[in-house]
Amino acid sequence: MTIVSGKECSCRWLRLARKSEYSREGLRCFKFRSSDKRLREDVVADQPAYVILGRGRWAARMQSILVGENRRVASIPETRRKGGECDAAYRSRLAEALSASNAQIAWLCVLPGPHVPFMIDAALDAGLHIVAEKPWQGSRRMTASLVARAKLLRRLVAVHFEYCFLEEVGRWRRDFHPGSGLRFGGHFFLNKPDHMGIPAMDNLGVHLLAIRAYGVPQSGVQEIRCGYEQPDERCVWLERRNTRVAFIDLLANKEPIIQRFIAKVEASLEGADFPFDLEFALRVSNDGEALR
């Protein structure tokens, strides 16, 4: 297990970072003097600590972002089941490693699969909150079981749908929710091959469907297209009576949407509403399945 401390940043930045809808715009970052080492340590200690399960590009990116937000980050890169390891032993081993991390939030930076529910249960065994990556592939029964257990333990199980934190998506929710009478469409094409073995609808299409489920859940689906090895295109739009009323170019996004997600997760630990849970993720997955 490795542990990384957070970068130096201003107290003003930290106060804003605690807000659920914070933005970097207009902020300045000040470096502390070397004599302020104790203050730096106090600032880091005042924030939730994270432990990242998994390795690779995405795990490294999440660690970098969390450190940039002045969060203490531990890492458990080896999360695979050992040969001959039974379910109970695998879960127990993960729970022990999670407890030893002294973190409050576990971020599962792993590919989807049957191991993810075991990781969630292990994190709950260790008393941690959890962030899981999309897509959610748990069954309705599995989802209900995990949701019930998390509620009993008063723990959050969040699913990372970052594009829902775009300002324009928030505006859609304010202006168009629930979306009755609207038609929703979206494209998500990557100019890269599929390196993870995940169907495009599960890996890319869920981003689009999560925007619909959050902003305009009662809208009809006009068109959802996604794929690999095609010219980059990421966009969503709304139409009413064959007239386009809203459009978002996701590729043009320069907003700190992952940082906003982190702030929203942490605000929920103090009682704020958090809509992007396992039940939301299951609805998104079911919407994608219905489009196949």
C-alpha cells in the first residue's frame, strides 16, 4: 500500500472545495512557506482520506486529481482474486487492506465485473464510503441488497458519472426537468480502439444516458449513437416538436467536473443530497439495455 499527501493550496480554495458546486474559476493557489509545514498537515488532516483500488491510467489520474485537491490518498494496486481464493477469503483480504489504509472513502478504479460487488461489500465491512466507476453491472437483486446494507451502515455508495456535473447539464435540470414532451439525443464517439473489452453502449453510451436520467428523465429517446475508432464526437441535445431547443458539446468541456463530483460526494457525508447512487446507476444501465 502506498500513501500520498495532498499538494499545498490556499485555505480559501479548501473552503470553496467543500461546497457541492464549486468551481476553480477565479481562484488563486498560494504555496505555503516551509515554516508552515504543520499548517499543511492540519489542512490535509481536515479532509476525508481516500484509498484507490486498482492500477493503470485511470487509477493514476484519480490519484493525481485527489492529491491536487489536497486529499490524502492511499493505494491498493493489487485487487485481483488469488488462485483458489474463495469468496469469503477474497472479501476478508480486501476489507483488511482497506481498514489498514485509514481512509474514509474507497474509490474503485477497476474494470466492471463480478468482483465489484465483493469490493463494495469489503469496503462496507471496513466502514468506508465507496465511489464506483460506471458502468454498473449488478443485477436488480444485487443492487437492492447493497443499497439496503449501505443504508443500514449509513454509508454512501456513489457511482461516478462526471458529465452530470457540467454547468449546462445543471441548467437542463433547472429549465427542462422532468423533460415531458422533449426528445433526447446524443453521440459519443472515440477516435481510439476499445482497449478494455467493454461494449460502446456500456462504456460510452452510459455517459449520455446518465445526463438524460439526471436532467430530463421523462424525455423520449430520439437517438443514441456511440462507438470506437471513429472521429471524436461527444454531444447531447433536446428537441421539442422537431425543433432543437438545447445542445451541449461535451468535447468543449474545460470545467472541473471530477472535482465537483468529489465535492458533492464529500458534502453528502454531511447530509447533502446525492442522486448518483447505485439505484440511479441501475436505471441508467437498464436504459442502455433497452436500446440494444
